[in-house]
Amino acid sequence: MQGNKLYVGNFSYSVTDEQLEELFSAHGKVESAKVIGDKGFGFVEMSSTEEAEAAKEALNETEFDGRTLRVDEARPQKPRTDRRY
């Protein structure tokens, strides 16, 4: 793993930032946890690459709130293009 930011997907739409932070805090210090709207995914930033790797290994494909989580290293955001013509 290269970074300390994780993509977390396939969780219930009712999950909050606080629940996500609590879940990941068992595996290290959580710098930030953000659920993206009512989309069923979000991002968690751990304080180190090692903690991020440990959290990924521990939580990927585990059940949380009735759904099987998908945890992976977050990819860099692609630059947006202005589509208003």
C-alpha cells in the first residue's frame, strides 16, 4: 500500500461518519472518516500507512450492519473536466 487513505464501500445507507470512525479506530488512529451522501460508500484516513494496511486486512469482506464491506486503498481523485458547453 502506498497511502493511508482507504475507500470503504457496500455499507448500509444509514451508516454515519461516527460509526465508520468507530469501526476503523479499533485498528489505529483515524484522522478522518467521511460517508459520501446516501451512496453506501466513503473514505477513511488513518494516521499511517501501516494502520491503513492493518485496517484493510482486518475489515475487507467482513460484515457490518448487515452488509459485506469492501475496503481498498483509495485511488487519487481524477481531475474534473468542465462539461458545461
